[in-house]
Amino acid sequence: MTNVEPLHREPLTTVRISHDASNDAHWCHMHARQAFSDPAYRPCFSPRLLRELRVFARQTIETVDARVAAGEDGPHISHLVLASDAHVFNLGGDLDLFSQLIRTRDRDGLTRYAQECVDNIHLLHSRLHPNMHTVALVEGDALGGGFELALACRTIVAERGVRMGFPEVLFGLFPGMGAYGLLGHRVGPLAAERMMLDGVMYTSEQLHRMGVVDVLVDRGEGVAAVNALVRDNRRIAAARLALHRVREGAHPLPHEELARVTAIWVDTALQLGERQLRTMERLVRAQLRRPAPAPEGESAAG
């Protein structure tokens, strides 16, 4: 990226955000390097990361509103790009938190966490800003809720060799934060159900052939591909924004539907037994075994 300015409106510890004023692209790298000063940090959807993603979204909306209000000539399109500073895009739900809440039978806690997840998903997919195009840059594995977050974006750019899938079935759960509607739109409901239950980690190459990944590039080429996508969209801004409106009408994903599914997810989680919880806790320990994040400002896959 060029002409990129870091944003420091609020102190953030789990994300690194920046704005490329040359093309009005707003970048959010999850799992910022400073987060790993905590040896217990895992590149998953902790409550803090969920909150900071909302802060980033709010700041981005404010910036885009200001650009639109400035009365620029012609249609204006901005881009929001989700990426990661870690070796993975996102490992999904906070399994350590899940196991604690399930063991203590804390239905309200599970419900609050699930609602915050679907609030982020719905914000990205449906109502972030009418002038915004969302992009997921997947340079490392995206599992469970991490895969759902990528699916919530309008365009998925992925590098070769990364894996995406839903491991929740390994501990008796299902991906309940939007996967059915988001993936069903791309591959159809029957294929979506199969992928949600088979526990398979699909490669980015497979997902590109299936139509899930929109842009497939070689390792280290993801950032360049996103910048090329931004340039192309700016050249056809009016058509791209109009197509957003068409898509929203043809494939709506109401917040009420997401909330209905999360209620089923909470019920299912509270039925898990000791064997499933031990499996969940083994996966938590596996998440802690990770390489160091990339240096500040560098791609995790670079």
C-alpha cells in the first residue's frame, strides 16, 4: 500500500487500522503484533477483538460519511479490507470462553457473545455503509467464525495454500453466526449444509473452484490483488454500488434470522458433554502453539 496513514482515534490492542487516502481504502489487520505480548493471546474472536472491530467499523463509517458529504464529483466508493497480522486470518470462536460458560451453565453469557458476533457479521454484510465495498484478504487459515467473517464480505481474496472450513462438528457444535445464509448464497443450501457438517478444511484452491473464493493469488500477492480490485471498482463505481443494492434485495440476511440461529446455537452448546468440552479445550491448547506474528506493517504471509 502507498500513502497509508495509521489511525489512532482510540487505543486499540488487538487490531491495527490504517487508511489509504489515495484510494479511500480502510484496512483492519486483526491480531496486531502488540496483542501477542500476552502469552495467552489466541488469534480468535475474543470479546475484545469483537469490540474493537466495531470501533473500526464506526470510525470507517464516519470517514466515508465525511467524504460523501464533501460532494465529490461522480459516485464515490470506499473499501473496507479485513486482513490479519498473525499467521492465520482467524481461528474462529473463543473456545476457552465457550467451555467456561458451558461448564457454568451461563446461557446469558453465551447469548451475549453470540449476539456480538452476529452484530459484526450483519454490519459487514448488510448495512455498513451504502458506499462501501467489503473485502476479506485471507493470507492464512480461516476457521469457524473466521470463515464466516470472510463470507460476510462482498469479495474474498485468498492466497494459495490457505485452508478454510468449519471444525465445530468435532466438538458437537455447528457454525451458528451466519454460515448457513452466507455460504448458501455462494454454493446453495445443500452444499452449505454439507460443508457445515463434514469438518473438512478446504483449500483456497478448492474454494475458488466452488465459487466461494472470488480472487485466488499466489503467496505474497494478496495485498497487490486487493489494491488492483480497489482500482477496478473505482473505475466502475456507479455500477458496483448499484449491484450492491440489487444483491441486498435478492439475497437479504435479516438480523432477526441471524439472532434466531444463534438461539439454536446457544441451546446446542449447553447440551455439550464432558467429552466434547475436553475436545474443545485441546483445541484451545493447539491454538496457543503458533509462530510469531509478522513485523508491524508487514503481511503475515509476506
